[in-house]
Amino acid sequence: MIDERKARNIDNICKYGIQILDEYLWGILENELVVIWAGSWVWKTELAWQVAITNAMRWKKVALLSLEWDVGEISYRYFQREINKKRKKDFLWWPEYRLNLTNVEKEEQKVLKEIPKELIENLKIFDKSFIPDREKLLRLLEEECDNVDMFVIDHLHYLDYGADERNGITEIVRWIKEMTEIIKVPVVLISHLRRDFDKNWKLPTKSDLHWSSNIEKNANTVILIASNTENEELIEFDNPWQSAYLRWTRLVVDKNRTWMPVPAIFDATFDIRTKEYLVWPKHQYISPDEKNKITSFDKIFT
């Protein structure tokens, strides 16, 4: 273990791709199981993609199990996001692109030519045609562990558990955690909050997790995401049109292996054009002892 610690380079470990999480949690260690929970329409898939793309662009080999979408849908989402990165006010809405309501052929061709070499060489995608059960997932992790630096699974409830989903989920999460210790490759696992959580906005807690006790206890790190609709009016936009595509969100670190204070609650925004989580307007932190008082991130360490 001492040799393993000495060999570790903080700049070389996997990252979340969200600045505030990487600063607070330092990154993702090689034997870590990270579970990220969110309700419906809180951009779980987009977060999975952000983690996967961030690490692939850092020349990390990433296996992404995108079990909700097929290759065509994944391609649509990628092209729409990249086209919007090149635009400003006149951004391309999802229905416009998906239903071919506007001609963007020139922009598509430009995006196609500019797909980064890092993504082509480092990101391996398994789409919804590959829905693994326990044995199939076992074979995948064993076969790919020497070739990848990270697995991202989107999401837990799309795996095939047979007739007994509850016990199946418990078994497979326990097994995934055991595997991370053996193969020394981190797994980022996206999951879903309990269905009744979506009825009213609130900050999620571990009691809102779907079969939480069976999943949370096996995770090294637990991150909860909620759409903070109550505070939308607090965003001071640089331009009025930004209100059309920026959505205030909260990231709650509820468990971590670095012994940082929990729950740590961070305000951020999600850009629905580029499908990315951003910090707005600067890092915000709510300490466990002052949950109603927002302070700047740098006060954590002072």
C-alpha cells in the first residue's frame, strides 16, 4: 500500500470534469466506486458524458456503458452539443436538430472533421444493444480492465437483474465494488432517485436514494444532483438571453473517501446548449453547520 501511495500522481488520476468537484474531492482514485444520483430530467446522462469525455480528452482510456441510448441517439446528442458550442445567441434546440427542422449540414460536416483524436482513440462506447446482466458485466470488466482507465455506467437501473431487481441491484453493486479493488480501475455509476422525490423540489438526501442502504454503503463517494428551481432568480446573467439555456443546479457531496466535510453543497449551472455543468458565478459552498448560509469555496480551508 505504501508503494501504491508513493506511485500515485494527483495530476494523473481520473477527474470529474466539473471544476468544483475536482477541487473538493481532488479526483477519482483507481479503486474507487463513485455513485451519482439524480431525479428525472436532471441531466444524469449528460454528467456521465462529461465525466467520460473529460477523461478521454486527457488520454485516459474510458469505457462508457450508455445503456439508455443507441449509437444513433448518442451521435445526435454529440453533434447538437458541438454545433451549439460554435454558436452564441442562435443556438440549436434539440427538437430542431432531432426532427430535421433546420438545415445544419455545413455545421455537421465541420463538427465531423473536428472530432478530437483523443475521443476517437480513447472512448469506447457500449450502447443499449449491450444490456449486461451480472455475468456479462463481470466478463466485460475483466476483459477490458487492462485496456481502460475508467468505466462509466449510465445507468444502474438499465442493467438486467432478472425477476428480482432489488436483490439483483444489491448483489451487482457489491460485486462492482469488489471488482474495483481487484482490477484497480474506477467505476462511475449513475443511478436514479426514488420516484416520489421528483414530485416536489428539495435538496436530496440519502433517504431519497432508490434502495439507498444497499448501494450507498458500497460506494466510496456519493454525489446527489438536484435542479434548484427556487433560486433561479438569483442568477445574474451577463446577457438576458442566457436565461433561456442556463439552469441552476445543486451538487451535494454526501459521502467521500477524502474525509472532507459532508454534506457539502455546491451551486452550479447546467448549460442545456452544450450539455455541460458549469460553476456560476463562482464556487459556492454550504457548510454542514451553516446549511442556510452560502459562503465562498475558499473559506472551507480558512
